[in-house]
Amino acid sequence: MLVEARREEPSLVTLRWGATAVGLVVALGGLAAMAGLLRYEAASDLRTLAATGASSGIRRTLSAATCGSLALLGAVIGTAGAYLGLAAGYVGDLGQLVPVPVIHLLTLVLGIPAVAALAGWLVSGRQPPSIGRQSLDG
């Protein structure tokens, strides 16, 4: 009989980066939907801003700040919820949560809002096509 002991524990780095990438893709899909909804909901406000002489930079900044702040709020709440769920699952042995993947969490919590703000900036620069006409839906 031969007994062998492993000297190295298997690394979860690849799994963590894969989960981070999947999380980013899913979150960015949701952010794309959110940016579209914000653009639709804020169309009358953007028309008012354009009619009063607001530059495209002001309109872009407002949209970027809105998208970025909502994404930051979602990322922070999502991360906190995930860790509370993990803590509830490992309530008997919280030592399993000790090597916190700080780089991966910072990538998610800071990367998602940055991409959302950039998307909000890029999408909202055009002047609304119908400044003089009031929309019928609102």
C-alpha cells in the first residue's frame, strides 16, 4: 500500500476569474437594459434640457452619473447579498470565507459602475429628434 499526501491544494484562481467574467457579462446585460429604460424615461427631460440650451456634455454627464450610481448601488447590494448568503451557508465554519478575493470583488464593484457610466455617456450625447413636440405617452 502506498500513501501519498498532496503538498498543494488545488487553486481556484481560474474558477474565480471565470465567475468574475460571467458576473460582468450578466451585469452588463442588465445595465444595457437599464440604460435603454433610462433613456426612454428621461427623453422628455433631455428634450427640456436641449430646448433650454444645455450642451450635450451636460446631458451626457447627467445620464452617466445616473447609470453609474445605479450600477454602483446594485453592485454593492449584490456583493453584500452574496456574502450574506455565503455566510449563512457556512455558518458552522466561517473560516471558509477567509481568503477574500479582493481583486475580483473590486473588479466587479468598481468595473460595473465604470462601464455603466461610460455606456450612459456614449448613449446620451445625441440631441433628441423632436424637441418641439411633446410626447403623447406621458
